Amino acid sequence: MSKLSRQLYTPLSVVTGVGGGLLAGQIFGQIWKRIGDNDPEPPDPKDLSYSTRQVLLVGALQGLIVGVVRASLQRAGARGYLALTNEPPPG
């Protein structure tokens, strides 16, 4: 793998990571609007008025969304990189 290829992949990876975080936040926000029982924000884990079960379920949902979005964008980025450079991505 050439040094130029690595230099091209690093910014692409950073941009997809940041974009993925923003996208995951938007997706979670839309889902929370539908399931949030009129709560505008998900429960804060430090707010003891919520049950542990509620906080853990919301955390699990957020983690699931972030993981799926991240894996999807990394996979798409790797395929795009391969299509452009005819080399697999570094790493």
C-alpha cells in the first residue's frame, strides 16, 4: 500500500466516523420521538427518578443504532475506497 493511499484513507475514515455519529444521533432522535412516552429527551443515567431498566434499555438502543450505522458506513467507505484505488483499505 502506498503512502498516498494511506493519506487518502485517513481523512475519509475521519469524515465517515463523524458523519456516522451525527447520523446515528438523528436516527435515535426520530426513534425516541415515537417511543419516548412524551419525554422530549431520553433518560439521563444519573437521574435516579428513572428505573435502571429504563436507562439500560435506552443505552442498549443507542448502542445498537451507533453500531449498525458505524459498521454500515465503514463497510461502504471500504468498498468505495476499493473502487477508487483498486486496493483494499489499510488496516
